[in-house]
Amino acid sequence: MHLIACGGTAMTLLGVKSSTKDVDFLVPDEEEYWYLIKIIEQLGYEQKTGSGWERAGEHYIFDLFKGKRVHTTELLDSPLENEKHSMVKEFSYLYIGVLNYYDLIVSKLFRGTGVDFEDCLMLARNKQDEIDFKILEERFRETAQYEIAEQRVLGNLEHFVRVLKKEGLYGK
């Protein structure tokens, strides 16, 4: 089973945030996704949102995304491909990784909430030496070509780039 952390879970595992309100994982392999869904249903979890699973009496949600789609954003490549994630831990039958910085920022900025924007800024500040912001911008623009609300998400990118430039992060 391959689980790739995304969203706030990835931010927490990367040491950028101290906590997250839910647990977000991509399950890139469709057969593994359906197997995991079967197991969590047997454990008493019920689907509460399109991707969110919760068990009665518990106050956290597992968001499980199938394939290469995070919320409504479809990534360009499978997160299992080389350099599209980094490994966190591997057990006998479970592999946990974290989505790469570029796709993590793309998926959060596509959603464009205030929390997502702040998360992206925290990631940019904390990992500035590991992120090439020109590559990020190219990847974002390429991904946006497949988005129905392309102009809206490009506006999110433009705002983010302005803030990065203001903070002296862009163009280092």
C-alpha cells in the first residue's frame, strides 16, 4: 500500500506546520485505493465528504484521494514517479511518502483558501533553498492549462509570486 501525504498532513510531516485538522493522503494506485476503502469501512468509517472518511465519535477526518487528484486538482504526473515524492517511512506492507514541494504548492494554491495560501508561504520560507520558484511557476502554469477555472488559479499564482518577490524569495 502506497500512501503519499498531501495538504496539511504533508506540511506537518515536512516540519513546516505543527499540526493539521485532518489527515490527507493520495492513494495513487487505484486497486490499493479500493482495498483501503474496504478496510476502513470494515473499521467503521463512513464517507462524510467526497474524499473524507470519519468514524462515529471521533473528531478527525481522513481525506483519501485516488490516483493523482488532490481535491479538484489533477497533478500532471503520478506521485509515485521518481522525484514526485519523498519517502517518510516504509513498513512491510505500507509505504508512506510526502508529495514534492511543487505539486504540494500547486494543489494548495489551486484551492486558494486563506489557510492554503499561508501554508504555501510557510513552505516557501522554510524550504526556500530547496525550491526553484521559476520551476514552480512553470509547473503551476502547465497544470493550470487543464483546469476549468484556469484564470482564477493563475490569479492565485500571480498573487503568490508577488508576495514571494516582496519577501525576497523569488529570484534568489
